[in-house]
Amino acid sequence: MKALVFEHFGGPEVLAYKDISDPIIGSDEVLVRTKAIGLNFADIYRRKGNYHLTGQPPYILGYEGAGIVEEVGSGVSSVKIGDRIGFADVPFANAELVAVPIEKAIPLPESISFETAASILLQGLTAHYLVHDSYAIKSGDIAVIHAAAGGVGQLLIQMVHLLGGKTIGLTSSKNKAEMALKAGAEEVFLYHENWADKIMQVTNGNGADVVFESVGSTLSESFSATKVGGTVVFFGMAGGDPQPVDPRMLMDTSKTLTGGDLWNVLISRTERINRALQLFKWIENGELLIQSPITFKLKDGQEAHQLLESRRSTGKILLLP
């Protein structure tokens, strides 16, 4: 099969499109011929060597995709050859064929295309657990969303509204601010502004009920924008490590700091399927809108990585085998 691989860490230029051996599936796995593969910042971090990789090179990136089942392990009965499935946390996805454990195989309704599945699963399931598990959005809640024009950010805006809340977005440019407003944010402030003060002003001095913090280096400002008794959900650090949090501040203000990680939520196939079905239902009903993805052929993975790493893209980037 063809795959996008790399032998050593570095920039996009280390990626090569070449023939490698087909994966051999185990008894509890299915072999999927990929039709669309999601590209994520985690792929860049792995390519650079920021994340630990197991095994020996050539390494294969990718954890998210969708395709058609070509082979079924002897212990699998719930999936058959020809089924359409998606997956959000299966390694070695930057290839024409991927071995998918049955517990991670998510059936796709006919109304959900391979491209939509590969665009929504990782980011959509992330946004879903953030507004249901990390902090359960209630009617009337005000939520501040960092990186509001990004994939997770735009989905968070829409999900908060679906659950009855209101959103304030934070972005780095006027162009991205327009995208966050289009997604449904009531207000959007830019990072170079004194955004914590502006949030206090538009909330009549109260602050937000919750801040979804994915930048990291802005954690202290996020607490400044949160009401007494409010919550900051820390689930990413795209802008660098956060400063240490003083427990005394948490006690004095009755504020909560909680962390979030998708893999601590997707603990069973039932959990994956039920949450994915909620996403699919919202999409089918037109309640959750997804920006059209930017697509590259898998062989052009270098160009796709360059675009994502430049941070000029706003929609999902897909690799098509």
C-alpha cells in the first residue's frame, strides 16, 4: 500500500509518499481502506518529535479518518466487509489501509460522507465532551471560547448555543473574528486587546460562567475573565505552558480549574458510538454546520502540513488517498 511516512523528525520536507507493507489485522480488528483522513496539529507535533513515538521508522502519522471495511478479524461480528466506518483515535491513518480495533470503529450513517466524518470526529467529540463532561452547559450560561475560529472553537460556539448558552470568542485577527461571529458568537475580542477587561465589561462586571482554555499561556487571564464560582476548562496549550495556579486564589474566589482529555472520555465502543451519533444527528438536522474542508491528495502531504503549520487555514484539512 501507499502511505505518507517519515524516517526522522523535522519539517514537512521529511514526509515521503512511498510503498510499505499492508497492515496485518488481529482477531479483534478490521482492515479499512481509507477514503478521507483528518490532519491535526498533533500530527505536526509528532513529526517534529514533540510527542513520543513507539516502534522503529518509517513512522506513519494520522489518527483520524473514514473508509470502507475490506477485511474482518475472526473475533469480529458487529462489522462486516463493505461497511462504512469512521475512527478518531487509531494510529497509522496516513495510509491507504488501516487496521482499526473494533472498539474504535464508528458506523457511519449513509447521510454522513467520508469527508464529513473525517472532519468532525476528533474535533466534534472533543467539543462534545467539553460542553457535557468538563463543564455541563446550562441555559443562560456565558462561555468564553479561546481560538474561536478554529475547528474545535467553531463547534464549541454552536454546541453551547444548542444547549442554551451564549458565547464570547477570542481570536487573533479581524478575519478570524468574522468567522467566529458567523459561527454564532455574540461577541468576539482579539488577543492583542485587553480582552479580560472587555469580557468583564460585557458581562456587567460579573465575568463568564466558564472559559474553555486551549492556549495555555493565557490561563491567568482566563481566570480574570471568570465570575466568582466560575470554571476554567484547560484542554490545550497551543500558545505555550501556563503559569502555575495559586490554590489560594481558587479558594478565595470559589473558582474551579479542571482539565480535559478526550481519551479519558472515550472509554468504550458504546461511548464512542453514542457521542458520534449525537454529532451526526445535529449535522443531519442542520443544527451543527461544518465548514467545507480543504483537501489534499495523500501524496501531497508536505503541502498540507505546510498549510496547517502556517496557521493560515480556518477549516479542516483532509488527506485523500
